[in-house]
Amino acid sequence: MGAVTAGNAQATVNFTAPANNGGSAITGYVVTSKPGGITATGTGSPITITGLTNNTAYTFSVAAVNAIGTGSASGNSATVTPYNFPQVNGVAGKIATDGTSFYVVTTRNVPGNQQDVFLTKFDRATGNLLWEALVLTTTDFDECKSIAYMGGYLYLLCVQDAPALSGFSTGVTLIEKLDTATGQQKTEIFNVSGGNSSPLGLTADSAASTLYVCFCAPNDLDWIVRADTSGNILSQTEDNPSGSLGQFSGIMVVGSDGLYSV
């Protein structure tokens, strides 16, 4: 048996032809699922078997067919689980999870040469769409830079009036706090106007109920701002004071012993 790849209610099974055909040319193959006994046929590898149940673990066996009959089944394949992979409209850019659901931020073209930002919630176990909400319009904000989940809420890092060529903001950096049940805005909790720093990323520290925002200023001088869930700034640290490390990516991870940035 070769590799098996799961898809939405299906799996693709790879295999090699048997060394012995019993004296009669092989005319086809039968793939059988366990459990269920669902079958699919084909003349060679790979064969895709459909009609499977998503979120159910399966193994597969293959048997060769010739004029004499159906041969013995192969050994079982590795176990795979079909899954209803979520499909989103637009360009997906950011994703977060609360453990049971996925939240995907997408940008879409709308009439009037405008790109609006949508938030889509999917069930993590089934991939089913739960809701979709318009969260930003580019008449108000230029871009959603990052998304984080903490304590039953989603936090979106947004930037307004960020010049496309220079990459440094002269407008507003905002964190929107959203209800995970509906995607509707609860409040704006962080609003920084002016300056020449560009926001790069956002992460949440659930244990401390704090948010971290990474900014980059000219000459690759990077800052980490720590704020509470009401948007109050608790501290700000110059993370790359000399700029010698180059510009940070904005990717941050909270570990048991501190904050790590890339």
C-alpha cells in the first residue's frame, strides 16, 4: 500500500501492482474501506473512493481483478480521516482559533474599486460555515494586519491611512474587539493616532489577559506595546533599539517564560 490522502468525504489511495498476476493480466482494482465496506474501482493507482463520512477514521485495502476473479486483499493502509475543509470567498490573510472554531479574515473586491474585510467562522470539527460578518470597509481602514483570540473575544489589529509605498503609518492604529458569537464589533479598545510607526502584528496572552502589538519605525527600530483588554497601555519596550536585527515580521508567540518575536 502507498500513501492515502483524505479529502471532503473521500480519500485517494495509492498502491503498486502485485508482482504475481496469477497467470492472467490484471484488468482493474477494487479499493474497500474499513469501516463501511465502501468500494471504488479503477484500472490503476491512484483510486479515489467517495461516499465516506467526514470525521470518521478509515483504513483501506486493495485487491486486483483479472479474468480469473478478484484476488486477495492487501494489508490495511494507514488511517486517515476525511474532513470538510472550509472554503472561503476572497483572499484569506489571517486565521485564529478558540479551540472549537476557526476564524478567517478575508479581503474581497466590491463595487466601486473598494476592498472590504470579512470575518468568517467555521466549525473546527466539521468545517461547516457558522457565520460571516463584514468587519471593515476600506473607506474607513486600509488593512487588517493581524487577528488574535482571547477570553471569548476576537481582536483585530487595523491600520488607517498607511501609505502603500513607504509602509509607515501617519494615521490611526486600532484594535477592534469582536463578539465571537456574531462577529459584531463590541468596542474599539486601542486607538493610536499619528507617528511614523507601522503596526506589524498582534498576539494575546490569555494567562495575563494582555495584548502585545509590534510596531516598526524607520531604520528597522521595533517596539512591543503591551495593553490590557480595555486598550490601556501597560508598557512599551524597544525590542530592536539599534535596528541591527532588521525589520521584525510581527509574528509573536507567548511562551511560559516570556514573549518571543521573529
